[in-house]
Amino acid sequence: MKIIQKGNAVSKGIGIGKAYLYKQYTPRIVESKIDNDLVAQELLNYQKTKFQAETEIQSIQSFLAQKNDEKAKIFQAHLDILNDIAIAEEVEDKVKNDLYTYEYAVHLAYEMFIEMLSEVDDALIKERVADLKDVKNRLLRIASGVAEANLSRLTEPSIVIAQDLYPSDTATLDRTYVQAIVTEIGGVTSHTAIIAKSYEIPAVLGIDQILDEIKHGEFVIVDAISNKIIISPDEVTLNTYLKKQQDFIAKREVTKQYLSQKPVTKDKVKVEVSINIGSANKEELDFEQYVDGVGLFRSEFLYMEETEMPSEEKQFEIYKKALSKFGEKPVILRTLDIGGDKELSYLEMPKEENPFLGNRAIRLCFDHMDLFKTQLRAALRASVFGNLWLMFPMVGSMDDVYNIKKVIEDVKKELELKKQAFNPNFKTGVMIEIPSIIMVADHVAKEVDFASIGTNDLCQYLSAVDRMNPMVSKYYQSYSPSMFRMMKLAIDAFNHEHKPISVCGELGGDLVAAPVLLGLGMRKLSMSKTSVPAIKKVIINHEMKQFEAVSKHILTLKTEAEVINYVKSQLNLED
Ligand code: PEP
Ligand code: MG
């Protein structure tokens, strides 16, 4: 038995199962040649590799088809590429005539087609580039003898151990078998953390070199309550943890009784509780009955799950579905927030030294006006079906605010010209996640209809700590007095203008921070749906006056530890 005590327990719970080491494959391209007499053997090896690739793709295809998953179609395109005669001839030619190994020939041939298609000015053809890259990678992986890793096809309860998970991994992971997630990188507010929380999958992230510590198939317990990974536990430990797991689930079930209650404090102050969503799936939308709206629709997830840019029509249908379901309740749709740790396979993004300080979110949209306007058109057209609040991420200055308003005006004019309907009463707001925007919050509050604080990024930019880097995670102090003082400035500015302000970063659903934010004058909180019962419970069981008294004192404290201890002691919060 071995115990590792490190990392961040970002999604609470206990997971027990066999380790599934998930390593994404990155091909190593080496130019290499063969002797003339090995050509026939090399071509045979190429055929065998192709055959195995075909078997793998067909098996994914039939698995997805059984689940009626439309992603099955993507894999048909992969089969077509694999069996494309022109590509195959190119590979064979490079083996026969240039005496390259078939791996290197595959690399050259596929790259030639990738380059050719990238130059064609046709969106549909460009989309095939991502498929070509995928098939090329599959062939090279098989050639180097690495087994396929696929989180959508687990066959037993598993603990997924990875360096990090990409959105495409989390989008397809089989939730019935994933008992816990452990990664080497990623902090409390990383994409993986947010997904793990919303699926109620226990997760400990940010354990350096965990992939070297655990063997594939080893039995593991993940204690995502006190940050412990137990490898090959003895019987006594296993039994203790089976009991702890049962207790945890039972306690969570009890708290769930608060789900359907109205979030009103004992002294009758009403709080709005909304949810953060990443899709318009039934599971997310069915939550409408328990909440006051969608406080954050992370629209980038729609883009990340695709292998091609989602069309205006496709987006329109998705936004329409969410807006129709929520009716009069606001749906805050955040425009594409890509960059930083989020990439799109089909969008060329130059490598940057500091991507979190780079061309991300609204900045990237300003640079890709077509993409930006397509999304805005889809959203505005969907606005007739509900209560649309459009929100823009990473706004740093009044210049950004003015630019956004200009683009919106252009899009409105375009729609009017085309006689396409939209609801002119939709609201326009900004995310408050860069300190510079808080320093001019009085101006911003006059110019926009609402704001929402993105505490995940605010903390990263306020304290100069990369939110993904485990080496500096101890400096990422979400509960620091500076965070609360900073947020107070924004809350005061918007309350002064009588404009709504909410919080949709992780602190909005956090048991320590949410009461303080309410005490500072915030009346709207948005969170992952799994946090709703516990947050409603804390609201219902306290008076707003208590929250106000706690917040007042917090502003006088000096360290994060003092803040946490004080809030917990005053409000009797359980761990
Ligand atoms: C935030 O930064 O707090 C936020 C809600 O946005 P994201 O986590 O998606 O960057
Ligand atoms: Mg953010």
C-alpha cells in the first residue's frame, strides 16, 4: 500500500477502482529510410497498420451508433480518408521510390494533403484537415505499438489518471465507469475541474508525475475530500473507504432536499441562484425548475466538442433550445471564450509565450470577426424565444466595451437588412475578471446592462498566478482579503447604478465565499448545478444580517487563512 498526499481535491467524493492510465499520443517524426530489398515488407506493414486502424474506427463507430451518438458520422469521414486511393498511392510511392519507412511516408503524404486542403478557400474542405490529422495520428500511433486510449469505451469501474484531459476527452467520457479523475496539471478552476464537479466525479488535480507513480490496472482509492491517493490499499483501508464513500453519498443526498426550496434568508431576503452550463443537454436544462436562470452558458464548449466550426444554424438551434426552456428566466450566454487553456483543433492559433495573458476570449473574437458575428447572429436570432443576456469575457477596458457595442450594432443592422427577427430587449453585459475593469467599474456600470464576476480568472490576474500551474497553486488564494476588497468595488459600482451584478466563477458556488459575497451586497449567484443544494441550505439557514456582519469583518482581515477560519467559525460550515 502506498499513499500520496498532494494536489487539489477539486470535486469532492471518494472514488474506488482500477487505474486507467490515459496518455494522449504525440507522434515523434523521424526521417528514416529502408534498404531496397525491404520495400515489399514495408508495404505489407503499411497494409497491416491500415487494417488495424480500420478495425479501431469501425469499432468506435458501432459503439457510438448504439448510443445514437451523432459523432459516429465523424468516424465515417475518417474511414473514407483511410481508404482514399490518392493518399494510399502517395504513401506507397514514397516507400517504393524514395525508400522511406512507411511511417515517414505516411507523415509526408498526409502533410501534403493537409497543406493542400488548408489552402482551399472553402470552409467545408478546411474542416477535413482536422480529420486528416486525426487519421494520420492513428496510423502513426499504431505503427509505434501504442494502444488506443479512449475514455468513452471503458469496460469496468476506473480511476482515470492523465496528464490533463482535453475537452474532447471529457465530452466523450463514459460517466458510468469513471469513478474518479486524477491529473498532473490543472487547478481548482481548470476545465477538467469544472466538468468533474458538474458530473459529480471525485477529482484530485495537480499531482506532479502521478503517471509515473501508478501502474495501469493497479487498484486505487482516490480520497477527494482530504487529497489522498491510495495505491494498492490493504483490506482494512479498503473497507474504511467503502464506508466513507457510503457516508459521503448519503450526506450529499440529505443536502439535496434543499434543491427545490426557495433561496430566501431567515430575514426574508431573496437571493437568485442560477446555474452554469456548457451545453443545452436535457440534463442541464431540466434543472430549470430549481433555479432562477442560467448565470453562465459557457458557449465555447459547443465549439470544443466539434471538429469543425459550428454553423450559425447549429448554434441558433442550441441557443433557442436553452432560451425556450428557461422562458422568462434570464439565460446569460457568454460569447466564445477560447485561448488560455482552451483550444479549437480547427482554428489556427499562433503559439504564445503566455497564453493566459494573450490573445484569448473577446480579444480573439475581435480578430476573427466572421466567427464572432456568426455567433452573435445566432444568439440574437434565438433571442425571440426567451430572455437573452449576452455576456462578453475578458473585457479589460472601456475601449473593449465600446468595440463590443459597435459590433452588436453592426450585427443588429445586418439582421434588420435580412429581415431576420430578434428581440431588441436582450441585455448586454460583461464579465469582470480582469482587475483593470474593476478600477473603472463606475464607468462600465453606466454603459452596460449587467455584469458577472469571473472569480477564477480574477484571482489569476489579481495575484499573478497561472490558474493551471501546480507549482504556484499555493499563491492562488481565492479567499484572500484582496479578492473580497476588489470584488466589493465592482458590487458597489453596479448596485449604485441599480444594475444587476452576479458571480459566476467558482466562488459563486463556494460555501465559504458565497455568504461573504452576499454580505457585500451581491444578490445573484451562479454555480455548477451540484453546488445548488448546499448553497441554498446556507442561505435558508442564515440571516442576511449575519452575512453582512461577517463580510464587514472580513474586510479588516489580513490573510486568506484568517478569512477561511473566520467564516467557518461564524457560520458553522461543515467541511
Ligand atoms: C471565471 O473566470 O471565473 C469564469 C467563470 O470563466 P472561466 O472559468 O470559464 O474562465
Ligand atoms: Mg474566465
